[in-house]
Amino acid sequence: MKQLVRAVISDKRSVPFNVAGTGTITTNGIKIIGTGTLFSTELQAGAYLVNLSTNEAIKVYRQDTDTKAFLEKPFSSNISVAAAPQIISKAKAKVKEIKLQTAGACFIDGVAFTGTEDYNKNGDHKSGRPNLIEPIIVDATGSTVTVDIINY
């Protein structure tokens, strides 16, 4: 069932929106090491781990325990200082369309942007399954951005 989420943001976050998980994490290549984390409920395969400092959101391909999981590929720079995991849940990551609108300047994945941007994917006609949009990082600090997200 499609669902529209609309928000006005004025900070830096992923779209779809990241939330802080339990405990702290570090990464070493594709390995995510948690302390006091709940990966079995918060960071399952198909969820995304977000690194706002490098403007990246990378999909989790395997979760072994509550404190060990693996990314599809490494971040450009490891998360080396223990921090709360920033997570896009598997359910929230199923996005068909993202629309952004701003009158001021902002950044999308580290690139300056002003105006309106529309990201969308059409379904795969052979399988009947949707093609999904990868998360983006929007930095609206000092501005405001209206965000519309259409989930599957």
C-alpha cells in the first residue's frame, strides 16, 4: 500500500529519514560492530546504516547477532568513534518517489541544490516488483526543504 510522508526539514538527515538506534557502533570495512545494540530488531538485512559525515547511506546485507552486521560495501571512511547508529528501517527504505522543494540553498549528497527535484522509479514490468530509490542525504541547515516521500 502506498503511503505519503510529508515533512519540512531544516537540518541534515537522510531521506527516507534516519532515526537513532540503540547503543553505539563502529565500522571496519563492511563489518558493523555494536555495543549495547539491538541489530536483530533495528538493523536487519535490507535496512540502511547512515553516515551523515560522509553523506552516505549503505544497505545492510546481513545481520548475524545483536552486535554484528555487515554492509553491502564499506563507507568511504569508517565510523571509528563509537556513535549511536543512524538507521533507516527496512520498511521505511521501500521508497518509490521522493520530491524535494526549496527556495533557499541546500545540499543533496554533498552537492549544492536550489529549486525542485523529483526522484522516482517505475516498477519492473517483468517481475511486478518495484524498483526502489536509494536513500539520499539532504542538508537543509540554514534553509528549509519540503520533502515528500511515497513508500510502497
